[in-house]
Amino acid sequence: MSQKKNIKEVTAKIETTIVLCQCGSTSFNLKKKTKTAVELECSKCNDKTSVKGPVALTQVSKQEVALAIKESVVRPDPDYKPKAKASGGKPIEDEKAYTMLRFRIGIEAKESVVDRALEAVRVLNNDDEEYKKQTWQGHALEFICADFVAGCDPQALVIVDEIEEEMELLAAKSKEEGKEEKDIKRIIRDAKKKARDKAVDATIKAVKPKKRKKPEEKKEELKTENEVEPETERKIYDKGRLLESVQKTLKYYKEEYENERDEMLGVEVSFDYEEVAKRAEQKGGYVVKIIGDNRTKNSGEERPEVYAWITAEDKEIPLNFDIEYSDAMEKDLRDADVKVVEMIPEDYDKLDKEDTWEMPAFCEERERYES
């Protein structure tokens, strides 16, 4: 008689080491290979790390990775002390709270200015233990900023403080009105820019008071203000840079979105509006128009514009088309920026309330289109 009835099949599991970036991401791109090591670049913050020997790409559920990071992180800092745990099992936060700074900077500026300044601060504080840890760059940046603030024009700091107070009140008011987080961020961003421009203009006027003008000078000034900008003003040819920058921006956004959410994101860019509008009708999502800087023109002597289709928006991942575009136009045009408009159906106002949606945070306004 067979005795196999109570035998269970067992799947063995082996211990695995996960490479973890300082920003908390486990997603890396292959940067360089040597005979003895592999250099990786974090797909989230672009920080580099190397692994001695070969590495293997595998698929692991996001939940398992999160659990591994939470339960068994091996930290290289010898001074690291594990966090104490509260009765509910949640880790008690360290005395100091930290954040990750993330922004783009030119390679030449980084190597010749930023890195040099950070290393100089490290030399000046060579005996300080904080500058011997892996987080030394943060302490060096804090040192540089503190030194700058100490010698900064007091009026500039007054403006900064006043704007921040104003933004805090505006954020609180928007929250009370029931606005969503992504809308509040857009409101604050636009309001901060206007407040800054207004404050700086007021400061300049206070420092340089206007001289009294003669009546004929006032008439001439009024005439100049009412004149329309001449069409003959020289504009820069786009040369396809708007399209290329939008494609790059959405490529990075798609990678970050899929890495964070563990789900696919559909994007498409085209000069043909009908093409992306059709995508939205079939699969949902947003149709947006990205318009180039008003100082640029295409081969048809018109202001360039492209259309994009995006299936979803992540409130936690910023989508900024200006960064790649300003980089692409920098040689010919400084501080170039774009205008982003959401295209909505012509009958949008006739839709039931449950069929309408909020404008994406990365758009400035809406425009109707015929479906």
C-alpha cells in the first residue's frame, strides 16, 4: 500500500542579496563592465555603485523586495545604529529627519564647480567625523549654504521668508477647500512664481525710484507699450528639438512610473493631433499639447507644437517638460520654456459629473478639441 498520501511538495528558497541604492531603489541600469566588476547606475537618482563579479537580472515581486529592505538591510556605515521599535512594531524615527535632493545639473558645472566646492569643504573639515561618512556631501552642501545665507543680502532673505509664509497660508486654504494634493502643488508653484516676480519688481522700484517724466515722454511711453511686437523680430528655428525633448521627458517619466507603480504606462508623441486623440478615445488617458518657446519657429515659420498621449498621472512623480527642452535650446536660446495644455473633448461640459476629471498638475490650462 502506498505511503505517499501525507507527503507534501516543498519548494526550497535560497538567501539572496539585493543591491540597494542610497535612495532606496533596487532598480539599476548597466553603466560599465570590466574584467572584475560591473558598474551600475540607479534608474531613480542616477547614483552609481559597483559590484565585484557578475550580476544577474531577475524578476521579484515588489512586496518581497519591500519586505527584504525593511527586515534585513545591511548598511555599510560602521556607526549605524538600528532604530528602536515602538510597541506597535513601527520603527521610531531617528532624531534627525533626512531627505534626498534630486535635480539636474550640467556635467561640466558639476565637475568644475560643485564637486570642487564640496571637496574643498571636506578638506577644511578633515578632522570632522561627519566628513568621513558616506553622507559627507550633504554636510558639505549644508556648510556651503549656511555660509551663503550668512553673507546674503538681507532683503533677499526677507522676500524668501515672506513668500514661504504666504504659500503656507495658501496651501492651508486650498486644503480646506477640498482641493487635491496635485492641484495644491500646481497652485503653489504658480503663486510662488508670481509672488517672487512681484517682490523682486517692488524691491527694484524701491531702490531705483522713478524719475518724473515730461508730458511728451509719457505719451511716447504709452505709445510704445501699446505697440504690438513686430512680426519681423528674429526667431530661433526649432530644428525638431521640441519633439526630441518631449520624447526624452516622457521616456524618463514612463520608466519612473513603471518602476514605482509596477504597472505599464502608455505614452505616445506625434505632430499629428488626430493620432494621439484616437489613442485617448480607444484607451483613455490624457491628450496634451506642448508648445515651444514663443521666441522659436518651425520650418513653416510658426511656433512649434507637438501632441502627446499619456494614460495616467502619478501625483508623486513630477512631469516637467521644461528641463529637457531648455537643455536642448540652451546654445541658441537661454531660459527657453514650453507651455503645456490639456486637450479636452468639445462636449466636455455636457458630460455627467462622474465622467469628468481634474486637469493634470503638469498642465497650465485646457483647450477644446473635436473628437
